[in-house]
Amino acid sequence: MFRRLSNGWHLAQQSLQVLRLDKELMLFPFMSGLACLMVLASFIVPFWLSGEVQVILNDHQAPQNPLAYVLLFAFYFVNYFVIVFFNVGLVECAIIRFRGGDPTVGDGLRAATERLPQIVGWALVSATVGVILRVIESQSEKVGQFVAGLFGMAWGAATYFVVPVLVIEKVGPIDAVKRSFAILRKTWGEALTANFSIGLFVFAAYLLSVVPTVVGVLVADVKGLIAGGVITVALWIIIALAAAALNSIVLAATYLYAAEGVVPQQFDARLLKEAFRAKRG
């Protein structure tokens, strides 16, 4: 267990080095977040006109109007499409860097555009699963939440490597799930602990980002407090973008080694070989 935590910590550190080389990777989660906000704004009026906007926003209630389910599916589909599109672009850029290239945002967007059929297929599957989970959750306040939560966790784990599979192997959604699950069986410990280590990085960064606001409070100056608050919020946004990029970098690195036996140039070959020795031997 301690060896896994140590490996995860080093994988997180090496991913941070990659992000330092390609800071523009943070543009992908930024564009994704902005696009998701636009998607939400575009669905506000249809949700309102359905007459069940409160029910749609409440996970524990089942809509009575069938149109509400149609709108919910459409919202999930568009939202998942946006998220996966930009994640595919980010992972593509990370893989280009791992293979010795110098990626640009254009490279990522071009790769995502070339994989539109796969992204659309995956968004349809994800939206369907999302609606099913919503129906299960709304059936019973406690049992439904438990079953939906359990199924949601299992689905999230099984589909962990779907994005890099779409990027490299260009398969359909069903084959992508099968391939993702097969890879996950090899990388469960390392993928989990690396993301946990990134979480520690992010938690520490969030704590430090509050310092400007604390200073503003201590000096008891309104302008200082406002300035400190603005700096803290700006840092929160940067940290969130960096965290999203780091998670995708780790995802791409663990996929390359587990699926192809390729050691990314920016990663320690000995570390990866030790981390996966028991599963690849």
C-alpha cells in the first residue's frame, strides 16, 4: 500500500513537470467549462417551459412530463459531448508530448474533430446511463440513491480509460468500455493512487490560495480584503484548471504504459516498470 502511494505521488509530480512544459493544456478544461456553462444557459428556457424545472434540478424527484426526460437526455448528451470533446483534445496533446512532439491546442482540437463519430457515440451512451441513474435514484429516496451511487461508481471505474482508448484506438463506445475495463484491471492501484496524490497537491494549493484573503482580513482594510478575495478566486480557477489537466496527463501516461508498454519520455521508466511489474509479469 505504501509503495503504491509512493508511486502515485511520483507519478503526480512527473505529470506536473509535463504541465510546466505545456501550460496551454489548461486551456482545454477552460474551454470545456465555458462551453458547459453555455450549454446550461441554452437549456434554461426549455427546462422552464417544460413546467418541471424544479423537478429536473432535484435528483430525488421523478419528472411526470415525458418531455422532461427528453430534455434531460438532450442536456446530458450535449454536456457529455462537450466534456469528452475537450478531454480527447487534452489527452491527444499529452500523448504527443510523451512521444517527443511539441503539441499545440490546434493539434488537440484537430484530433477531437477527427474523432467526432466516436465522441458522439460515447456521449449517447453516457447520456443514456445518466438518465437511467436518474430514474433509479428518483424511485426511492434511500434505496434508489444507494443503488444509483453504487452503479455510478462501478460505471465510472469501468470507463476510466475510455478517453485515451477513443484517442488511440478509435473504437466504438461498447468496445471502448470493454477495452477500458481490461486496462483498468492492470492499472487500478496506480491510477487510483496517482489521482489521490494529485488531490493532495490540489488540496494544499487551495489552502495556500486562501492566504491573500486571510491577509486582507488581518489588515482590516476593505480594499485589501477585496484585493485578497479577487486573488484567491483567480487562484482557485487556475488550480481547478491545472488539476483537470494533471488528471488527464496521468490518465494518458498510465494508459500508454499499460496498453502499449510505452514509457512516456517525461516519466521514470523504473518507476512505471516497478509500479506495473506484478500485473505485467
